[in-house]
Amino acid sequence: MATLRDVAQRAGVSLATASRVVSGLDNVRTETRERVERSMRELLYVPPGRRPATGVIGLLLPKLENPIFPALAQAIEKRATESGYASILCSTMSAAFREVDYVHMLLDRQVDGMIFISCEMTNMSGEHDHYARLLEEGAQIVFVNGALNTLNVPSVGVDERSAGELATQHLLELGHKRIGYVAGPAYYLPTQQKAEGRESALRAAGVQPDSLVAHGEDFTVKGGREALRELLGREQPPTGVICSSDLMAIGVLQEAAAQGLRVPEDLSVVGFDGIEATRWTNPALTTVQQPIEEIAETAVNGLRSRIAEPAKPLPDSFFRPRLAVRGSTAPPRI
């Protein structure tokens, strides 16, 4: 656990100066104050003796633009309210430094616990030391959809590997052999897990896994269009594709139309998440749905258990997703 002396050493100031900043005194230069406050954030230091806020939890999510994150947040907030907790909602914009800043703010307000939705730990290329420091501070946290098993923190979410299998199996059952993967960035854990599920389903069907995988820069409509454009440029393009997200699948529908391809006659498309917009596309999108209500209930119950009994270990909980078959998938023409 970080101390005020640690903060002072990191900021390159005396212990007395750091103490004046923490106490809110004015006789400190602006530049020095900013340096000390930055060190406090980096070390997740919370001054002792502050009165804790009662019945408040922090809810951190990457972005509001992707409808699946507000959907999860709304379901979790509803469950938390039913359990007697108020929620502070924080959008990190998928930036590690913003996540750290929000964590410090929540610690400063002495929240009872935190729930991270698709936290920065899903980014395999990033640094995640702040989670270990957070635990050292005694914080109670739960991860939703994406975490590594390197920390003693319960993780709740959808089984990403099963999602990849389920989507691929659906296309295989329709008769597709060339099944592409419109994937998010390669360094994200869910991208890798869905790829494993796709390969497993292909092998089980006697189809040799191939290189029909293309990565978008993000899990967005634009990313989906970029990835499909790359796949269509291959010598043998896919007759069907699974996607890392529904937004990417919507991008696939747009790019297919721009390329003169009909869905599902020329290309079958399967999304992932189950956002409401998949019902409104033309054709309506076949998608692998996240069990949002089950995830929300389990995450809130898990956090309540951590708050009540911090030393009690809790298992991870991963739910099998559900396939919603709509108009974007059909047997291949050839």
C-alpha cells in the first residue's frame, strides 16, 4: 500500500510539501502541487482518515458509443440499485491513464467497490500494474467481460471461446466451408478467444483452419468495413463471416453492399453482442447474444460478497451465449 512518503519520493518533494498538498493548503506552487497530485494518482494513494461514503460503487466502462457497454452498465446499475447501492458511472474511453484517474477518484471517495466492464486488462499489449496496486489498497473489485487469471479477482462474463464456436458452427451447419473472421485488434483477449473457438469448430467439422482472418483497427463499423475489404481481396474470399462485435457486423453489411454483394445470398454474416440495432438492419442480423441480465446479476452479487467477506474466494463465472438466427445467414450459393 502506498504511503505519503512514497508519494513525496516519486514527486521529488519533501514529505512536508506532500503533506501540505494533501491537506489542501495554498502555500504550494502550482507546478509542485500538480506533480504531487500526479504521483498520488499513479500510486493510487488515498489520504487516511477520510470518512467513507456508504452504499456507493464505481462502474467503469470503456466507451458509450458501443451500445453493448451502456446495456451492460444499465443492467448492472439496476441490479446494484435493487441491492441498495448507488453507482458512479465512469467512461474511460479505452485509455489506461483515464482508467487509473477514475480509479483514484473512486478510491478518494471511498466507494465500497468497483465493477470494471471490459477493462484495460483485455488489452494484452498494455501495462496493468494499477490493478495490483488497487488490490493492495484493499479495494473490492469485479471484472466483467475480460480479465487475466493473474489476480485474485472474480471475473464474470460471456464465454468468448464458445461465442466463436457457436457462430462458426451455425455457418458450418448451413454448408459454408470458407468461413472468415472479421476480427477486432489482435492484441485484445476477446479477439484471441473467439479465434480459438472458430478454429475449434472448424477442426471438429473436419475443415482445416485457414488464414481467412482480418483485423480492424477497432470494434467499430469502420473496423468491420476495413476487415471485410481485406478478406474480399483474398484469392478465395469467404462465403460467410463471423464478427468480433455487432458494430463490426454492421460495417460488414455496409461494405458488402458497397461491393455489390447481397447478404445472405453472396455472403452470410454473424455478429456478436446482441445489441438492439441488429433487429433493424437490412437484412436483420444473425448474432450471438450476450446474456446481459445473468452477467449483471452475477457481477453485483459477486461484488456484494467481496464487500461483506473480503477474504472469501469467489469463482469466475462465464455464461454460454445464445444464437439469434435472423436474415443475414443462409446456405452458400456455391
